[in-house]
Amino acid sequence: MTRSLRRDLRRDLYAVGAAALLVTAAVLVGRHIQGTSRTLFVDWPPLLASWGPHLGPGTPMAVLLAIATVAYGPTLAARLPWRTLLPLTWGAAMAWIFSLALIDGWGRGIARRLTTRYEYLQVIDRFDDIPAALRDFTHHILLDSPDNWPAHIAGHPPAATLTFVLLDRIGLRGGGWAGMWCITVGATACVAVLITIRALADETLARRAAPFLVLAPAAVWMGTSADAYFAAVAAWAVALLALAVTRRSLSWAGASGLLFGLTCYLSYGLTLVALIAAAVLVLGRHGIREHPALLVPLLAGLAVVPAAFTLAGFDWWEAYHLLVTRYHQGAGGTRPYGYWVWANLACTVLITGLATAAGLRRTGTALLSRRADTPHGAAEPRLAFLVSAALLALLVADLSGMSKAETERIWLPFAVWLLPSCALLSRPRAWLTAQAVLALLLNHLLVTGW
């Protein structure tokens, strides 16, 4: 090993050590606060989870998938044809999420996740008349309003709930189908990220990122959470925008705008995906300069979903302001900002893994150096710029005070864009092993919930 590689590895380990200390501090301080004042409203801070070591039917499958991905993932990612790599990555990510969920069993791990008293399936029958439900939606957001919505319905624009209403209408009823929808669609986020990296940076870095997107510890919370579905919609909006500006495609631009509009009506906080979109526009600015007409279908597509919901009687801005009030009426108004503003970042370490901590260290180096004499030339700074935009969006969400706890789930749409930083690391198998071990430990030692 050369002196330069040893120095880089040492610095990577420093970043990993700092991330581990952050998590340790969040656990110890959080347990003290929860034990004395009980204001965190989580049983195993900083995660919304409880201690409960267990095995399950998904354990053998998860372990075998981890071993196979560590052993063969980097080689296959480097050698397979691109058109083969994308569906294989999707399938592997879906299998990883599914196997981790099955550690808790089919019922607790998948079928009942979206049927709890906080979740979307609780209100399916209240959407028999969809136009009427949309017109009346804001009247049930506040806790003191009649028939107030459960937490997750009140906390999101109605496109989130409508997704599950429409699944029910086409015959895919119940928590099992809803859970499989979130797993199947959520797993496509990794494909969207790979397409974006290839379009804006280069294919080699996308291939290096693929195994890390598959074995992400975030998979523990992607199965089964509606936020995994939200993450995929947002990721595809970004990916289609990247294709639009690099291929000068009006149709991709329109489709991207349509998905960005839908993203904003799935979750209020995902308006921050605009920062990632802005990074795409900066990286693809030459395409915009040569074909400024791309902005026309982009903006037209962006207007479709907001226009449809507004015409149906739902006021996004009014609902958002009511949500802020609702947030402070519940646990969000009690949870201490002084703890969560940094403990949320410890949650991010747990969902993205220690490899991502090292990858973000390398991201900063690549962004600041902007050297063209690296093995991948200008591609590394371009990837670093994209990852940095996602990190900025996450930090803005953190500082807003509207994300206190449960960010291991809520921030999945941002976390998937931090994982590609691992493409900058050397010795991928060692880092992949660390990612897999963390995910397996989290899912076997803790009982997660939301």
C-alpha cells in the first residue's frame, strides 16, 4: 500500500470514528433524557425502536444475500452490461429489503406495518368520495378538529393517502399489498440514482456505487415504509431531469416535472429535493444553454399535479401551515430541539452506514480539490457536487425543527443520494461488509416501528 493510500485510509477511519462517537453520544445522552424527563418519545434513542434481539424467517436469506453481494457485487457491477446491471441491482435491493423485513416475520415485518393507528390504511373508507375528501382534507388536520386524521395522514399531502386508496380500488387491498408496493417501488430508487450518476458523472462511478445502494442499512426502514415509495418517486424525478439535460429530451423534461409535482404532494418536506434538482441543472447547464426550451415542458409538467389538487379543492399552503400547528400540538412540540438537531445526524449515520461517513469525507476532498488528474477526471467532483446537494437538503430539513426523531424513516429520500459517495472509496468489499453487518445487527437487535 502506498503512502497516499495509507493516508487516505487513515483519514477515512477518522471519519468513521467520529461518526461512531456521534451515534454513541446520541444513545447515551438520549437514554439519559428519556429516563429523566421522557420528552424524546422513543424507546431506544435516537431511533424509534425498542431493544428486542430476535431471529426470523428472513434471517438466512438476509445473511446469504449479504455474503453474496460482498463477494460478487463489485465484480458483477464492473463487468455486467449496463442494461443487465440495472434490473439486477433493483432485484438485489428488493430482495435485501424484503429479507430484512421478514426477520420480523410476514405479519409484523410487512403486512401490519401500514395498518397501525398512525397509518394510511386506517382511513381508506373515508375516501369513498375522493373529491369530497380532498375538499374537506384540511378540516381534519389539527388535533382538536372533528375526526382528526391519524398522524401520518395529517402529516402529508393527500397524494400519499390517495396512493393506497387507489391500490385498494384496483383490488390490491390490505397491508400485505401496501407493504409489497412500498418495497417494490422503493427498491427502484437505487436504479434512478445509478442512472443519474452515469448521466452527470460517469458510468464507472455508477457501477462502483451499485453494491452500496443494494446493501444500504436504510433497507431496514424501506421495508415497509411509505417513505421508501416517496424516495423512489423523488429519485426518478431527479433521474429523468438528468436524462433531460444530458440528452436534450423534451419528453424526459416533462416527465421529470410531473414527478417533481407529485413528490411535493406526497410529502411537504420533499420540496427540499429542489436543491438536488438545482445541482442537476448546474451540472447539466450546457444542455440547458443549448436547448432552453427544455424548461418549458419541465415547468408545464411541474404544474400538473398542483393544478389538479388545487382544482379538486385542496390548498397545499393552508394544509402546510395547519400541519406546523398540528406538529407542535403533538410530540413534535415536546421533543427537545437541542437534542434532535444533532441526534438526527446520528440517525443518518445508522441508515447510511459507516462507509458513507468515510465516503462523505472523500466527497469533501473531491469537491474542494476539483482535480482532473484523478482516475475518473472531473467525474469525481461532479459526483461530489450532487452528493453535497443532498447533504445540504438534509441539513436544511434538520435545522428547520420539523424533523425531530423518526428521521431514520423520514429522511430516506435524502439518504439514497448520500450512499453514492461510497463509490469514492477503495477496498469496497471491506466497506460493504461493514454496511451489511450494521444492517443485520440493527434488524436483529432492535424492533423498529413508526
